[in-house]
Amino acid sequence: MSGENSASPPDTATTGPGRRGLTVFAWSWAGVPLAYGLYELVRKATRLLPGDTAPRPLRGA
């Protein structure tokens, strides 16, 4: 094993600013809904678990 390519940095032509912007967009496209979904999951799960004894008011009532 010579390993010439394993230690060399990636080609700058394929990792330029346009590619970086696409990467940021792709991670945002997937990460923002994921983060919101996890936030909602934790928020609703905490309402299901008994933490305090005071009843919560119903919405619209």
C-alpha cells in the first residue's frame, strides 16, 4: 500500500465556495425540520410525563 491519495487534501475545484453553499443548504434542508421535530417531541413528551400535580388548562376552553 503506497497510500499516496489517502493523505492528500481534497481537490479545491470540487470543494469551492459554491460547493460549500450547497452543503450548507442541504444540511439546513434536513437539519431544520429535524431539529423542530425533536423540539416538538420533547415538548409533548414532557406534557405526558407527570412532573407536577397541577392540571394544565385545555386550549380553547
